Amino acid sequence: MLPEPVKNFIEIFAALPSIGRRQATRLVFKLINSGRAKIEEMEKAVRDLKQLEICSRCFFIHSNKSDLCSICQSQNRNHNIIAIVEKEIDLISIERTKKFNGRYLVLGELAKTGELESAQKLRLNHLKDWIKKQFGKAEEIIIATNPTTYGDINASMIAKELLPYTKKITRLGRGIPTGGEIEFADEETLGSALDRRK
Amino acid sequence: MLPEPVKNFIEIFAALPSIGRRQATRLVFKLINSGRAKIEEMEKAVRDLKQLEICSRCFFIHSNKSDLCSICQSQNRNHNIIAIVEKEIDLISIERTKKFNGRYLVLGELAKTGELESAQKLRLNHLKDWIKKQFGKAEEIIIATNPTTYGDINASMIAKELLPYTKKITRLGRGIPTGGEIEFADEETLGSALDRRK
């Protein structure tokens, strides 16, 4: 009963993370009813993603003429301090705090096996080579994986790999999130908050 | 910090109903990381929506060679029974029940003012003319607006308009939804369920 283009759109959008069939169906009719210009606008938005390049140093995306992203090519940043993140969106979240002025390494989502995929090993090796050539040793490496059990396992593994290449290895501080309540904090979090009191 | 194509994609997707900025950001990186072929697949899915036509009789969408949708051109349906729906997705929901074998009129979302927009008046007039020419009077018109206060106001208004063109005007039955519990039904619903007991 549904025309092929509608079915196809729903199929593809429903396969995206956190969009279900119902939302995809609502979307397609919303789009159809907003007219040809809106459809073309979205078509272009999707098409233009093909212009994106991956930074040859940190593996974040960019659309610069050079092969470096805007962070890696910036002279105002301290390239001697490196934050290792899993996802691009983690990098963005850290950038939003405006508290970090170093560079990044985007590693890609880590498996729950505690082992790195070969592409991830390549990225880490790339970082090691770069540090060795640039500074001998980095000032600091922040391993910004999620504070979960798996994140912790992965973090120790990465730390072991990078230890010879940096003067200091750190992880993000843990404690009660701003706006959170002591009553509802789990023991682990509350314990960390006590340890790190100041 | 974000490349233009990424910003643009997020902007456009975040403007869609029930997709926020965070989800749009997650989407864009998901898409970028799934590679060029996936991006092209989605580009095509959006582009192909431009092939859709609107049925000249019921205003549902189609991609047929004729100017009628698959329902309106079907000889297996009873075109003398007409369901008036607001949205395409309402039509789809009714089709899924496989309990309706008539045709539809898609009116477009009704305003909360209890007045029809001019495009909606045109659609209703189009239906009146068609009924007059085809049958004199329709067998039945089902006004399938939502069972809300606004839906009710709109339904009475539409009913008044169509009364001269049909032998019978009905609305969808009300009662306790399947799987619902009496304890949690509001009085209005429970009252309807009693009235319509059988």
C-alpha cells in the first residue's frame, strides 16, 4: 500500500540508532508534506557529508584543505597533552567544557572484550610514533573512556600501552555530578567523591 | 570546531519532529562512520521522495503512473464508503487493521480553532462533487478524527458539511483499549464502553 520510496525511506531511517519504525514513518510524511525544497535541503545535507575527511593525526573529522582537523592544526593548543576518547561525540562534549586545550586521539568505540581492534591498534601506534618524533615523551595523556566497568578495563589496557610514551597518565575525575543528590549516589561514586574531596 | 557539513546536517535533522540536537549529533557520526555507501543510500532514499505524487482523489501519496493512489484505483474496494482522516499515518494505521475496505480522504492536520483551512475546504468540496457525480449520496462517511476535544469539535463541523452527501455519518467506536485496565480508564472512556457494550 505504501509507495516504494516511502517504504525505502522508513527502512533506512528505522535502522538508525534510536529511531524506530513509528518515528521514521512520522518523519517521512512530515518531510513529504513540507515540500520539495525541504526534501532537497535534506538531500544536500546528507550528500555533503561525503566531503568530510578524517584527520590524519587524531582521526576526528574535518573539511579543511589540509589533512589535519582544526584542532590538530591550531597553534593555540598544547599538542603535548593528549586526550584519548572513544567517540567523536565524546570529543565534542569535552570541547564544550572549554577546559581542555590539548589535542585528542579518537579511538573508535571499544569492544567489551578488553581487546583493541586492529584499526584501533594502528591508531595507538600512530600516536606513539608521533609522540616519539615530536617530544620523546608527552606531558600528559588523559584516558577519557567512560567510567564504566568496561571503560575501566579498556583504560588500564591503553594505559599499559602508552606508559612508556608519557610523563603522566590520568583519567577523568569521578564524583557526584553537579545537580546530583548524595542520597541517590551509588557507593562507588560516593566513595570516589570522598577520595577526591577538596 | 565542527565542520560545516556536520553542523548543517545537525541543524536540519534537529529541526525534524522529535529529533533533538543530541540525537542528530549521534546520527551524523553514526552515518559518517558507516561509510560512503551508507551515506549514498540515505541520499538516494531522501532524493526518491521527490518522485511521490499526491492522489487526485483522496490526497494520499503514491508513485503510480496514473494520478490515483493504489487504494483509489483498486477495484476490490468499496468506494462508496469513505473514511475522513487527518494524517497519512492515520490512514496507514487503519489499513493495518485490514478491517476497512472503503476509500479515504486525507484532510491534513486540523487546526485547533474548529475552522478548516482553505486547502482543507477545497478537499472537502472535491469529495462532495465526486460523491454527487458518482453516487448521488455515499453509503457511509466515517469521520476518523482523534477522539479528543478538538477532534470532536472538528468532527461535528465536518459532519455538518457532509450530511447532505451521505446516507450515514459515523465516528470510530470508543471504549477501553485492548490490554487496558478498567481501573485506569477515565470516566468518559468507561462511560462510552458501557454505552457500547455488546
